[in-house]
Amino acid sequence: MLDKNLFFDDNAEQLTTGASTNYLDLEIGRNIGAGTPLYIESLVRTAMTDASSDSTMTLTLETDDNTSFSSPTELQTIGTFSAVSAVGTKLSVGLVISDSVQRYIRVKYTVANGDLTTGKFSTYITTLPDVNTAYADGIA
């Protein structure tokens, strides 16, 4: 089960470097995850496409003391999707919330070799990461 209030993006198109649609206000829930491990997950909803299939999308978690993120500080790297990442490809990383975190957090999407024409993502915080691994059928 996912909490809609912990979504940075839900099936949002990201074709250029930019910030998540939503940010989280930690003043409202400052003890976020107190005693419970939290994870940030990002899921490819629409595959990324570009002319040469060489683009990448790197996700980082940022913090700032204002909603305009006028001087954001990078907290951690979530991971990188390649342009050939299939729908359903997922990044999952443990969330690190320390005393240096300011009031607001968001996700930044950074495109390299950026000529993306499609790409949608859902990125959120969860207590139960999806660790399911699909294996090839072993039946002959």
C-alpha cells in the first residue's frame, strides 16, 4: 500500500532536467519514518525514447528551506535509468534523513545526452520496497 501524500511524482513526464511535481514538507511530519526504515522508489511508467538511445536520467534527493528551492542541497543519489530501461524498471534506495535535512525535500531528474521524446515516472517514499525479481521460466 502506498501513501499518496508521499509521492513526488505519479506517472509524470520528465523529458528534460527538472524537479519533481511535488515536494514534501517535513515540518508537517518531521519524525517521518521514526524507527521505521524508509525507501525511495522510482518506477518507469512510459519507456524513455530518444534518437540514439543514449540518454540517461539520474535522480537525486534535494532539500531546501523554501518551496522554490532557491538554494537546494543534494542529499543523496537515488540512481540512474538508461534510455533503454523498460516499463516497470525500478530504482529503490534506502532514504537517509539526517539532522542536516531542511524543511522541504524533492526529487531532481537530471537528463544526460538529453534528446528524450518520451519518458514517464512515478517516484515515492515507501516502507516496503518492491523487491520482487522476475526469473526466466525453468521448465523445459
